[in-house]
Amino acid sequence: MSGVAPPGAEHSWQGLPAAQQPQWPDAAALRATVAELSALPPLVLATECDRLRERLALAARGEAMVLQGGDCAEAFHQISSGQVRAKVRTLRQMADVLSAGAGVPVVTVGRLAGQYSKPRSQPVEVRGGVALPSYRGDSVNGPAFTKEARRPDPGRLHRMYGVSAATLNLLRALAVEGFAPSHEVRAWNREFVASAPARRRFAPLLRRGVPVASGEVFTSHEALLLDYEGALARPGADGGLYALSGHMVWIGERTRQLDGAHVEFASRVRNPVGVKLGPGVSADEVLALADRIDPDREPGRLTFISRMGTERVRDVLPGLVDKARAEGLAPVWLCDPMHGNTFAAPSGHKTRSFDAVLDEVAGFFEVHRALGTHAGGVHLELTGDHVTECVGGLEGVGHEQLHERYETACDPRLNHAQSVELAFRTAELLAG
Ligand code: PEP
Ligand code: MN
């Protein structure tokens, strides 16, 4: 189904119901912002999006693995050079480990340089009898529980564009300067293994003679705010439309309605597109999403990101993967082991346990192994910093430590050590 755009609308999705959009208080200010953003350069090039689609096609065929990871929500005050470098370093170390385990190259996609907008279960947050709009990410409003901070401000879309451009600028400069060469990444991983007795079991993985992961880091984010995405949707050389806010965009679990604006948007842009699939999705919905977004069955075009929870993945995923295969789809299948495994710690902190995350990854690989399909990789919420937001791992972040460095703007992230450890545990599963 294609959208019927209202008179004067530029894009087909503008006439359709769009879930999870902010209530901007000043429509004229929003329109002015969108017009200004539309006149600014794109953040990425269409040819880069094409290249990522080609890389993802390898993963769909089982010739590469995908590592997609970064913050749940980037924050304007958490993108210092050190923080971005630490994230890239963590992703590079994980990619090295995963490629050692899988014996194939790893395509690295950050949740960064644009991951600023959040869907929320509740539009309003109530504290002490006071109700205010929920925090929807730094692109919309501020996290502080005040009327001022929570008021959606279209000026924040400008800031998102600016900080995304700054982050991309740093990523590109690091790449040009060769941060970090494969031998250095491997040395960091040897150091990681040597630094604690419990990690020594991982050493054999690093002795495998396998292709090292390339240094390319692509960018991705949830395409949630359609005013922003529309302003950065531009034609490529062949006239086709691209979301030039990032290399890959995905549609979240709360915005993948078949008749909604987000799916229409995803169907119109040529980028590689992801769709989150929670435990409530049916096989028919999965097929309908593929028909809408990837009618030509183009390799690398569509990625399904399964986020079932460790309790459900082994029950729900097989039926979806089996039906997709029977219908001739060959999407990239990624496992997001974060969003189905969130719970409240006794202290009240929203957290996730390393063991549950690992078990969902294990279940995901078991399902694909049993069906003879390709498990494409993982989609994770992580940071390069030493935060205490998820519990468990060999370093053993305990419930009583959560308050020490709980710095996330939204969901709890694996810290550097937990992330690299998860890569080693996943590589063990892959190496069999
Ligand atoms: C997310 O990736 O941060 C997110 C909100 O995920 P989901 O749409 O799967 O709930
Ligand atoms: Mn999240």
C-alpha cells in the first residue's frame, strides 16, 4: 500500500498515521526547522549506503557477520572524543573476536551519529503526583523532570544534526588516520584475555588464523522522527530516495505498523533497513513487512532484528525464520538480546543480566543452526566506558553497584568489559 500524501506534502508517508511523534508545541517553529535542515548537506552519501547494503548481502548469504552496537540513546553531553573513541575501540575489539570465532569478516555498524530519538511506552511520566511528557531523547526534550526540560523543542533537531555531523567527522578522521589497525586491535584483545585468570579460556580463539575485521564503521539509528528523516531524505545519483541521516536506519517494535508512516518511509528509501521483531509478531506480519519494504528481495536490503527475550526466543523465532525461508526471503537475521531482557533491580534501576543476554544469543544461534539458516549477527546496547548498568559478567557488576556509574540516557548498556566478554562468549558458540 502506498501513502496518500496530503496536499503540499513532499513525501508519501506524510499522509499516514505516525506513531510515537512528539507533540511539538509550536508547529511554525517545527516547519521552519525542517526547511532549514532540508537546505543543509546530507550527513552521509548514498553511495556509502549502497556499500553497506552490499556488505549486508554477504551476511545474508552467510559470508560475513554483522555487529551492530552502541548506546540505547546517544546524549548531547556524552559524545566527547574519548567517549566516541572508546565506543569505536570496543566495537573494533568485538569485531576482531567475532571474526575469529566465525571465520568470516565482520560488518561493523554503530548505533551512533544519530541515535537520539526514543519511542516510549508511556507518553506521560508521573512522579510524586506530577505528570509531565516523557523524555523522548535529546532530539526532542531534556531528561530532567521539569516542565521546561520536557517541553519538545524543535531547536533540538538542529542540535541532533550538528552533533551527528561532529561525531561522523570524528569517525571519518579516525578512519583516515587508521584508528585502529588490526594488529593493534588484536593486541588489545590479547591484553584483555591476559588481564584476568577467568579470561584465559578465551586465548585459543585469538590463535585462529582468520580474516581480520575491516576498519569500516557504518552508522545507524532508529528512524523515528519522520520530520527530521524527511528533511534528510535526498535523491541519490539514480534519482532514488535515500535517508541520508545515516547509513542504515531501522524501524522499532512500536512503529512497525503495516499501514503506518514509518513502514511507508522504510519502503521508500534505498538504504539498508532494519525492522525490530518482538515476541508478539506473527509470521504473516513478517512476510507482509518484507513484501512492503523489500518486494524485490534485494540481498542486504532488509534486516530483521529479533528481540524476543531469552524466555521466548527458542519458541517464537523458529516459526518466523522457517516461514521466511519457505517464502524465499533472505533477510539478514540479527539478535537483539537486550530489549526482551530488561527488568527492575531491587534498587529500582532498569537493568539487564549478562547471563540472560548471552542466553538469548545462544538461543538465536541454536534456532538458526537447527533450521540450517544463517544467523547474521548481533545488535547490542553498549558503551566503551566502564559504566555499571547491566549486572553480571566476569567482572561481576552486582545489583548493589548499579548506582556507581549508571549514566545511560535511556536503557542499560553493556560496559566495555561486558561487551568484549560477550563477543568472546559468542565467538565460542560460533566456533562450536
Ligand atoms: C531500542 O533499540 O532502543 C528500542 C527502543 O528497541 P525496540 O524498538 O526493539 O523496543
Ligand atoms: Mn533501548
